[in-house]
Amino acid sequence: MGKIRTPYLLLLPGFGFLFTFFILPIVNLAQTSTQTPVGGGDTGQYEQTFRFQNYIDAFVENKEQFGRSFIYAIIATVLALMISYPLAYAIAFKSGKYKNFLLVLVVAPFFTSFLLRTVAWKQILGEEGFVVPTLRNLGIISQSTTLTSTSFAVVMGMTYNFLPFMTLPLYASIDRIDPRTLEASGDLYANAFTTFRKVTLPLSMPGVVAGTLLTFIPAAGDYVNAAILGSPNTKMIGNVIESRYFKIVDYPTAAALSFTLMAAILILVTIYIRKAGTEELV
Amino acid sequence: MSFDASSARGDLILTRITKEYGDFKAVDDLSLTIPKGSFFALLGPSGCGKTTTLRMIAGLEEPTVGSIHLGETDITTTKPYQRPINTVFQNYALFPHLTIFENIAFGLRRRGIKDVDAEVNKVLNLVELPHLAGRKPTQLSGGQQQRIALARAIVNRPALLLLDEPLGALDLKLRRQMQIELKWIQKEVGLTFVHVTHDQEEAMTMADTIAVMNEGQIEQMGSPADLYDNPETAFVANFLGQSNLIKGTISGNDGDSLVADLYGQKISLPKSRSHATDNSIYAGIRPEKFRISLLNTPVSGNVLSGGRIEDVSYIGVSTQYQVAMPWGQELIVFEQNDDGVAPFNKGDAVNISWAPIFTFALRGDEDITAGSEVNPEVLDEE
């Protein structure tokens, strides 16, 4: 009997932790999302009235920011994938004895604060940085164009910040591919491009799926990049939730937005995994 | 150009191929012709350059010096996918994400062959696994994967099929069965097979011609019987089976035979089997060619007297004796257990005799340990 109970006992701390810090807050958040202000009460005083209209109001009011969040997140994910795939491929197949060193370099940004790195991008893209003057001199952007406080800067910041989350799962997946299967493909009349399309890419799909999810999900809810690198015109849904909660003290709307975001991500991810996951995965 | 290469047919001709990796010569000035339609084996120990040679034929490596021709066509620098050559890889390298059917169809689809279904089914029947078409490679046993790897290659009817230690991952019984099957399939489809292996028994079972490789060069080439009965170097004598090599000198000439003096005892050997360059020789005799007899038994042929049984090991079909000779050497003798008696005991004083025709002679300055220390079970170089 004791032997059967032991695993469950070992799981208790984990369940306890998740219950206290995940289930309870979620339930609390759900309750908050349908509350309304107490008539004649102070700011921040709400009572439960089960007003589900909160959701519709919150969404209608912020649909622009919702749309922007998903568009930015998708662009950042695609960019991160395009940058990471060749990088992960090179580390897995071409780096030889420098493999571990390069992997450390991929993770190295984590050694400094997320905020600091984002602020650094503000300087890189700022008037005093080398990027803007160079682009202006080359005539790629006009003399009056700036890069900070633009959607370009926000997407760049997001792409950069989530790059390791894309690179590492891609690397893990590509590194597992037996190079002999690539030789076999060449041996069976496939040129380099066909080999990539028919063998390398399908075999690395688990990494592509994991990497895009690990990038897209946090990117869709991100507010740091938009806050530091963006402007009021580039506000994402994360920024709205943040200001509703901490500045306007409108808890029900913030809660309703959070749930809506969660549901939207869940639906998109489910569709994505269905599409990507069934056919080619091993 | 590429279209010329893909339709090339004929003998495979390697001309003065050298492949260097930095200071290391993996293949050293190797020339070789593999006739169309033959079953050819490249046999040698780990690191002898046989896999590198195979990879150069496949186009996975480019020779540092030299040229490779298929019939009239120079394919030295042709890309692998443009060569009419297919490979059965050492660990099969099946595509794990594709079904067995799609694995086999891969090459056909790349070449735009029309009737993929019929071709794939035909070859699945040839390897007797038509019921596995819908499975994934990981759901197959090692032996089944091996056959699918073979099917995936031969379905393309290449001018040349390369087999890189194809049976290395199989257990002994399955390996013996597959050897017979491979040989049969080669006859059936009539393709040129080039087989790389470190297993001398495997090479001898299957190949028409064997090239024994050592340190990037070909030591000797010939039929299995040729190599076994008439090895030209100590390396070949030791690597293909076992040999007793006894130091001696040529002391006379008797028609088609030579007379040799081995530690004061005269023996005779056929001239055609002497590869010595002067009078100093090593006389070689295979252990199963020896006969042991007690001192008072009359014997014919070549005789070496003064032996003493040092060790007896019963192996079932045969008994292996170690016989100490007066000059301090221990000779190995295999006696068939076909007469119902185990006649000799440790310590018996015996004579050793054999038919003169089974004697070969190597150069006297050879390293007689060459080829005997290598462990053929160690897998081949990467």
C-alpha cells in the first residue's frame, strides 16, 4: 500500500504549488472579469454582478490592439524562424568543435536583463546609433525617417528577444537528424534544394513547431518591447492590460482582456498544431 | 553533361586515385577496374581506405588526385544525384518520416519515373516484404530495414550498386542468410555490386572478385579461391583466414616445383605459388591443409618432423592443434573430426605432412604479423 501511495505523495508539493499560484489566481481572475464597479464606491472597488458584457466591451474597445498583437507576433515569429533555421542548421552540422561554444553564444543574451537588452535596441535604432545614419546615407530611408517609436522597432525587438527560444528547439531537432539520411537523399537523385524540402525540413518539423510556439505565445502577450521601442500607435494588447490593471485600476476589463487573449492563443495554437503536426511528424 | 553522366553505363574505372585528409593519405594511388555485372568486394581492416574509396565512387567525397570513369564517362566531379549509382548505407539511412513505400519511391519520384506504384511493388516483392509498404522504418526489424534499404537502391536500376558494410548491424545467422539472398538478388537483377566489408567470410561468400585493401592501397585482387590458396603477401595470407608462415630458403629447382629448406627439412612447392624475389622465403601453409601423424605412421608429400602437441581445442566440426616445432615455432593445425577418433593428446610427438601443391611462398623480408593483429570485428572507419 505504502509503495502505491509514495508517487502521489511526491506529487503533492507540485500540486500544492500549482493550486496556490495557478488555479486560485485563474479562478480569481475569472471572477474579477465579470465584476462591475460598486455604485458610489472608491476607484478600484468592484462587486460581482456576472456581467459577461464586460468581455464584449473590452474586445470591441481594443480590437485594434488585439489585431496588432497577433500581426506583430506572427511577423516576429516568421523572422525569428528565418534567422534561426540557418543558424541552428550550421551549429548542428557545420560547426565541428565549436558546437558547444556557439550554443553558449545563443544563450548568452539571457545573462543580461531582458529590459536592458530592449533598452539597448532603443539606442541601436536611435538617432545617435549607427543604423539610422547609415541607412540614410545609403538612401534606403529618407532623411526625416526615424526608426524608434515605430512598429518596425517593436517587431525587431521582439524578434531579437525571442530568438533563442526559436534557435534552441530547432537546433535540438536538426542535430538529431542522421547526416546519412541527407547523403542518402543526394544518392537518390535529390539535389540540395530537394533534399532540404523532402528530408531536412520534414525531419526538423518538431523543432519548427516547438520553436514557433515558444516564440509566438510570449510574443503575442508581450508588452515590454512595445512599451520601450514603440509609441501609442504601436500599442499591443499586453500594454492595454498593463495600463488597465496598474494605471486605470480597471480590474474587470484587464481580466476580461487576459482571458480573451488566452482563448485566442489557444485556438490559434490548436489549429496550428493540427495543421503542422499530423502529416509529417515522426 | 549531367544527363550524359546519369545514363552512363559500363565498367567502373578508377585511375590513380589518391585521397588526402591533411597529412593522412586515406587512399594512395589506387587504380582499379570493376567489370560491368560483377559482384566485387573491397575487403580490408578498419581505416584501410575502403569506405573512402566507396564514398568517392558514390560522389560523397572528391578524390584529391585521379579520375573515376563509368564506361566512357568521366564522373570524377559529378554530383552524387547526377550519378547512376546508388548506395546501401551502413545503417541503412532510411527516411524515418516516410513510409516504406515512399522510401523506395524516393529515387523514382526524383527522376520523374511514371509508373512508381508498379516499380515499387515489383521490388517489394523481390525482397519479399510487400506487406510492409505502409509502415514506417522504425516499425521494422534490422533485417527488414536492410532489405528495404536494398530495395530503395535497386529500384532505380543503377549502373552500379554500392554496399557499405550492409550486413554489419545484423546478427550472425541473419547475416549468413542475407549473404545468400544478396548474391541471388544480384544475379536476378544483373547489376554491378560493389561491396565494402571487413568480414573476409562475407566477402568470400558473395563476391566474384575481391580486392584486399591495406593502408590505402590494394594488396591483392582475385577470386576468393585465388586469394585464399595463393596469397601474394603476408597481409593477405593472415587477413583472409589463418596461415602458418615458416622461414626458409630456396635450395633447388625441380621442373614446375621449387625445393625449399625449412630449418634443415626439405619441402617442395609449386613455382606458380612463389612470390619470393630471392632465395629467402616464408613458406605458407593453411592450418586445414596440414595432417598430423604419430612418428611411426608412413606419410607422403611434404613432411616436417619433430613436432610435439602443445594444445588441443575441440571445436565440433574440427579440432585445433597447436604443434611446437623444434625451431621454437608453434604451428596451427585444423583436423576434420570425420574419422570418429580424437587421436592426438597433449604431449604426443608427431610429424606434420601436407600435399606440396598447398604450399605458397612469400618474400623472406615480409612482416609475418601483418594483417593478423587487426581485429576484424571493429567496425569500419567513418
